[in-house]
Amino acid sequence: MKRKKRMLLLLGLLIILCGAYGGIRGWNAHLKSEKAAKKKTQTVKIINAENLAKINYTKGNKNMSFVKKNNTWKYAKDKSITLIQSSVEQIASTVSSLTTVETIEDPDALSDYGLASPAYTVTYETEDGKKGTLEIGNASGEDYYAKVQGEDTVYTIDSTLVESLQFSISSFADD
């Protein structure tokens, strides 16, 4: 009889623990989906620059500059080089539609983000003359800190733009 009571008690405890486990799992899934939805609604377009005509980017003393004429990208330093258009278009597309991962509206000192002396600087100009400069600083996990020159807000951006910046013209040249 005692043994039967003990078994029923342990079975009841097991059922309660399984219910608690299921509840906690469900709650975590709910929080995760809520966080993803919040992240999706907070996505901010940093640069809204359609129809880019010029792109220039630097890292230290390395510099690459491209200009677009008659729907064809050219290397600014030597326009006789034929470029793989899709490679430059990828950079242009990423720059023109760059969005945030996170927005830091009241940032600490820019040096905390690597933005006092940015690792990368991307300057662009649209066909209608709109100009802008994006400064990219330290990595933050898989993302990077960035800010638009002249603005105070710091953003994190995914690594797509930084990964697409090549500093060898041979990476773009169509042989």
C-alpha cells in the first residue's frame, strides 16, 4: 500500500515537472518570437540613396573609387579597366539600402565604438547629387558599429557591407 502511494506521488510529481518544463519551453519560444518581431519592426534604413553615381571607400590608406556613367561602373583611377559590373552593383545595392541591426540613440564616446577613427569610410553620391558618408568602426559580434557622418546616432549593421569591400582592383576587373 505504501509502495503504491509512493509510486502515485512520484508519478504526480513527474507530471507536474513535465508540465512546468512544457510551460517554460512555451514561454521561451514566445519571448524569442516577440524579440524577432520587435527587431523586425525596429529595422531602420540608414541610407536611402537610390541611383548611386559614385562610391568611394577607404580602409586606412587603401582607397577604391567607382563612378557610374551610362549605366556602367568604371574604376575612377583608370576608366579603361573593364569591371565585373555585378561586383560593383553588389556594393552599390548594399550601400543604397543599408539597414540597422540595432540603433543606439544616446551612444557613449565614439571611441568606444571605433568611430573616433573609423576603420572604414564609405562615401557615396547619387545621380541627383545627394552625398553622404558612412563611417564604420569596431566589430560587435557578427555586426559592426556605424554612423552617418554629421549625425550623433550610432547603429550596428550586419557584416554584409564590410565583407563586400574589396581593396584590389583585380577583384573587380573583367579579364
